[in-house]
Amino acid sequence: MSADPFGPDPFDTAALRSSTLDAWTASPTRLAEDAAAESDLVTVGYRDRLLTELAANAADAAAAAGIAGELAVWVDGDELHVANTGEPLSVDGVRSLAALRVSAKAPTDGQIGRFGVGFTATATVADRVEVRSRTGSIVFDRAATAEAVDDAGLSADTVPVLRLVWPTDAAPADGFDTEVVLSLREPSGPLIDAMLVQAPDLVVELAALQRITVDGVEVTVERSAGPEIGDDQASSAIVTVSVDGPGSSSTQRWLEVTRGGTRWLVDADGGRAPEHDVLRAPTPTDIELSLPCRCITDLALTPDRRHLHPGAEIGDAAAGYVDLLLLVDPVRRLQLVPELHLARNRDDARLIEAVRVQLRDVAWLPGADGEPLLPSRSVVLIGLTDRLAGMLSEHFADLVHPDISLAQHLPTLGRLGVEELGLAALAERLGGLHHEPSWWHDLYDALAPLVSTGREVEELGALPIPRSDGRMSVGVRGLFVSDRIATPMRWMPTVHPDARHSLLERLGVRELSVADALADPALRVLVEDIDLDGAGDDGLAAEICAVLRADPDASVPPWLATLPLLDTDGELRPADELLLPDSPLLSVLVDDHPFGVVDDEVVSECGAEELRRLGVGWGFLTVVDDLPVGPDHDLPDEEDWWDTLPDAPERLTAVRDLDLIDDRSWSEALTMMATDADIAPLLADRDGYTAWWLRRHAEVDGLLLGEYRAPSDEILAGIIDPLDHPHADALVGALARLEPDTADDAALLLTRLGDPDRDISAGAAVMVHAAVVAACRRGDLDAADVEVPEQVRTIAGTVTDRAVVVDRPWFLQALPDDEAVLAGPTVTAADAEMLATLLDLPPASEEYAATVRDPGDAATWAHPEAVRFGAERGVEVPRGQVRLHDELWISLRDGDSHKDVRVRWWVEGGATHLERARRVR
């Protein structure tokens, strides 16, 4: 075929064909080489790259024309049409298409295709390829080439498609500058499906293309300015890819950073990176990458555009990666750090290593204060919260952002050179900070979520803690907290109230009560070390009183009563030797009392109530000893009281300085004690020291308190006079009672019974006799120590100095009442003998000799008279002799006197004599 059967020939395709055929004729192997080379490119180099290569050519054409290029793909029968806008076909372009590995594009003008082989991709799907353009059209046809080879007298098993070119007069579709028409060998469906997948990536990779339409699905790209980058060598953009087709649409946004010849992209909306990606230069290569960002670079490739050129350094593509990380949120920055152990090939590993070198040497890691950090100079505190970060970042600029301060990120951070900051190291860092206690409270509150086990507690052993005294403690050892105490205590370090937090108690700070603070041995040492000859206590008393004020009910150790305080003379004296200026106690003391008066300024600083609790006198003071072992409390007559006790008391509480009360002021003093809630119980404790001393030493109207009775004590009415005092009944422990405690008490009772001026009933006298006898028989007192009264009270209620103690009940029938004295409500020989000793009186059985005048009739206790007698007396029928009398007479002799007395019954010589009862009929 020597003529051009397809139309006019503006590109002189005839000359091109002729030169090619001449070359094949001159060297028959050249034809085979060209056919083999094309076959290699079709079957290996450019398989599955049809749209990619045609889109790259379209992008080059648009760039050459300086327009935003468009590409459209559609199918018409068995023809695939690919049209684009941009620079049309040129003579050089035709020559490049018809030549093997010759490109009309300059390698330095930014053009993508520069090897002259990309168009070979068309031969992968077609044996006829037509290129229609505004400047003229050409066609490649395998059948026409085979015919031309035959006409040239050449023999070949196969011929290349893209070496011989013919002109054609077909024009490109309207709106396009160039159109490639491929006569497909196979159905178009798989090709279209593949192109629909590739198109969204191509509009991103090929910056000169604005739109690709594939079989009615429109893929467009829009580039807008991205976040600002503080470096004029780099720029960013938001690349938005929209896909609109029949019944569906989608959009994807990319954040793109460009530095040098490399673009790095990541999903702008935080979407995950594709699991499998490849290096793009700018279109996809066969170099798999594991990096979480997409890389589009201008690195040199091999002619098949699938691999890097041997002279290309893939590490150069790392430029811009850090710029991209700086534009995303903190967590995502870390997610975008490539990991070398995930590398899929050698090139991938080299690129990852190059990126990581930049990540180690450039500040990009998000800091807690928002500023980027150099990883090798950063620390991560696992569990760091936003709140804690806000507090620490103003002091520690190397803390990484809280969003990435999680255990799951620790391996990645560690591989970047970031050091983990433990709680122990944090506590050490905090040691140099100076803040108000409330700031430390907030810090503890922010730290608390990080402390969940004993390990964290141990790590915070050196945590700085502000104290109430203004100093800082390192760690919790020896520190206390208190719900009540808000003032500093020099003897005991406490956490400042504004810094207190439950975390500190978890770390080991102990709860402190007011009582514990006051009882601390360190305070006792301070008190004991005060020099009484000094000028003052350096404010210690005010501190102690402030603690006392925190808990009005707290117990106060007795030794605090020795706390030296300034008196009105300017001298230091123990608190328990001082009285408050307006103390009512001053009005009842003797003139030469040893007490001082507290200085008014001390009262103002410390508080009167707190001074009273310390031991300063207002009213009466007490001595308290929880485990007394002896009479060593400086109480007057304490040894005498101690001797009255069978055992040492479990606890001693006693009013002190009772011997300093003016005798004329006891009535007022008793009122003060009775109205004191702490002392009133002591007045009712008869065995206690206070009541004991008052009974024996306090005088009212010339009598000791122990010589009065309580007005409510009616048993002793007429015997002991009642105390005329408004609180007399409250003083019951210090007053007389029926049961004597001592020989003096017994003597008082017996003496009052023998007072003829007192109107005392026989019953009252018997009760007193019984109480005194019982006390002697119990051993509470010795009868020999009881003073014998001059006169005694008989059962007639009269007083006499001649009487007998009835020691046999039957004598009551024979003796006159004004001579008989009873030891109790019933007559027992032992009680009568004890009373006879006390009163120095003879028993009746010894004073009188009595005999039964008549022998009577013998009977037994079974006799009705005997039974009736036992029933009347309320006793069981005894055993022994019974003798019955119609009238029972006894002869009673007392010295020289004698008289006969008729009785109802009598006991003599072991026999009971009974008088027969006279019954009324």
C-alpha cells in the first residue's frame, strides 16, 4: 500500500512510513526487534495502564496549553473513545507516537510522559488506534501494517501496531482537542469498570486534569488553599474529589502538602489510610508502600513507569512529611508515623527510614502546650489528662500532648526517642515549683486518676506537699490532715487546708484529731522546754489554743496544765497556777492564795474558754489521772483519802486546791462547784476524793458538811440537820448518810441519837443502830474507834444513860421501853452484842436474871398451842421441850431488886414456855 487511502496527510505520515519500511528492508531483524519490543511493552510494561497513560498525555496537553484539562471516556459499539482538551497533536508528537522510545516532550518542562512508550498502552486492547485532533488526525492499524510489510517484500510472523502511521480526516468530538479511538479486541465492560476505579486517583495525581468523565460518571477535582505552613518552601491544599453518576455521588477530601517535587496526602476528614498503596510518580508504580500517607513524587522511573530509576534516591521523597503531620490533630500525627517493621520492600524501608530521620530531627510532636516538640527532647506521662497538661505545661515544655499520652502509643513514641516520664520523676520535677496551696490541691485532683494501684502510690513518695506552716514537705511521711484544725502547729506538720485532697490520704497522710494533736509528745517537749525565766512562749500558747478552739469536745492531756503563760506581773507561770482576770474563784479564795492572774493580752490572743480548758482557773480546777498508782497528785490530805480505799481507783478526777477556800466563802464555793457540769458528778461520788474532803473539811455555819444531811434524806430527819443551801441535794456525796463511812460518822449518829433535845422516833433510832452495827460487822469501821455517847435512845423514844441492849427477844416482854435499846428491827444476839460494845451498855440477858416461876405442863411442838405460836411468829415449828401454862410468870432480878412479870412466852434451859391462849367464843 503505497498511497494514503485514509485522507490528507498534514503530518507527512508517508515519509514516516517510508523511512520505517526502508529501515526494516535494510535490516530484516529490525522489524522483528520492533515487534518484540512492542510486545514486551504491551504484555509487561503497560498492561492495565491504558487510562493512566492516556490521562497522563491529557494532563501534559492541558499543561502545555495552560488550561485545566478535561478527559472523557465513552464506548460506541466496539470502539472506545478517549477525548481530552489541551495542546493538539503536533508533527513532533506524531513522529514520537510512530517511533519506539522517542518522546517529543522535554524532560525538564514538567511533562509526565518523556520516554515515548506510554502510548503503547493502547496496543494492549486494540489493533487499530486512531488519534483525532484539531490539527489533523492519524491512524495506526495492525492489518494495514501487515499489508505494507508484504508490499515491501518482507516476511514477518507478527508486526507492531504503532510503527506505521496513516493520515485520516476524522475530527475529534465537539469540545475536545484530541480524541483517541480504539477498536477493541474484547468487550469494553472490564475496561470501563477499571477506569471508574482509577479516575478518582488520577485527578489527584495529575494536577493539570480537572475532570475525568467515564461512561457518564463525572469525576472532578477542586483544589483550595490549605492550612498555613510557616515555610515558603512548602504549601498545602485541600483537594476535593467528587464522583457524580446516575443515582449516586460521593466526595473525598485530601489534605495535600507539597515540598519540592513531592506531594504527601492524607484523608482530610480523618479517614483511615488505604491498607495497600503504591508509590506514585505521579501515576501509580509497582512499588508498594506501607506509609499511612500517600506519596506522589517526581522521582525518575524506569521506562515502564513501574519502578524507580537506578539513579533515583527514594529518600528524597521524604521531604514534606513533617509538614503534613504538623497540620493534623495530635492523635493523628502519631497514627501517621510510619513503622519500619511494617516495610513491604527495600524501597519502602528506605523511604520510611528517611521519613523517620526527619521525624527525629524536626520539631513536630504535639506538645502539651500546643507547640511542636522534638521527639528526642520530649517526655510522655502516660495517662496525662487535659487538665493536668494545662497545669504542668506552663512549667514543663517537653510534655507531649495528652491525646497521645496513652499506653498504646508508648511503643511508637519510644521508637521516636521519646522518654517515658514516670510518676516518681514527675514528683521530683515538681519539687522546685512554688504555688499557692489551692494550686497544689488542683494538681492532686488532676493527678488522682493516674493513681490506681500501690505501685503509683509508691512512685509518688516524693510528691511536694504544702504545709500549714508555709513550708513544703517532700512526700507524705510524718504529715497529717485534719477536718478541724486549720492553723499551723509547729510541733506537728499538717497539710495546708487549701491543699488537702483525698489523694494525699491514699498516699499515706494520716487523719489527725484535735485530741491527738494535743497529746503529741513533740508538743510536750516544747512545753517542757519553755524557760520560766524567759520573756514569753514565742506564741506557742496561741497555737495550742487555736487547736483547742477547733474541737470544743476534745480531751486535753493533763500535762498541758503546765504550759507557761504570762501573768499580770509579766512573769511566766504554769497555766494551772493562774486564774482568769474575772474568775469568780478569786472571790472565794483566802487572801494569801498562791495563784496568779493571766495577762489580759494573753486572754485576748488565746481566748478565755481555751485557757480554761488548758487549766487556767475560772472556777474550780480538777486533777485527772486515767491510771493513778498512788497519792501523788498534790491534793490536800490525799494520803488520808488514799488510805480509805480498798484498791487504787481506775481513774482519778478530783477538785484541787480545796484547802485554799476561805472558811467564810464555803456557801459560794459549793454553789460554784454544784453548778459546774464537770464538777457536779464529783459531789455525788461519795468514795471520790472531792466528796470525801468536803465532808471532813468544808464548814458551813460552823459545822462540817459531813454533819449535815441532804434535805431529801428523810431517814435521818430529826437526827441530822439538813444543809441550808440551794444545791444541798446535789452535794449528797459530801453530806452525812445513814450508813457511816468512818468511826466519826458513827459517833456523830449515835451522839445525835442521845441528844435529849432532838425528837427522834424509836424506828429512826433502831435504823441508825442497825446501820452502825452493819458497818462494824462489814469491817468498814472498828467499834473500838467509835466514841461512846453519854446517853442512848430507847425504844420508847426517850434518852437515858441507864439502859440495856435487848439481846434475847423474849426480854422485850419483861423490860420497860424506856430501858430497852434495840440493835435492829429484829433481835439477834450478835448484833446486840456489837451495839452493847458501841454504846458501852450491858446486854439484857447479862443485866437481869430471869426464872420461870412454875414448871408448867409438858408438851411437844406438835401441840396446837405450840403450832399456833410458831405460826404467829412466822417461824417453823422448832424442836425441843414445850411447857404450857395457864398463866406464865417469870421472876426478874436485877441486883437486889426483884419483880414478877407475866409474859406470853419465855425460853429457859432449852425449853420454851407458852401461855395457853384464851379464846373468845
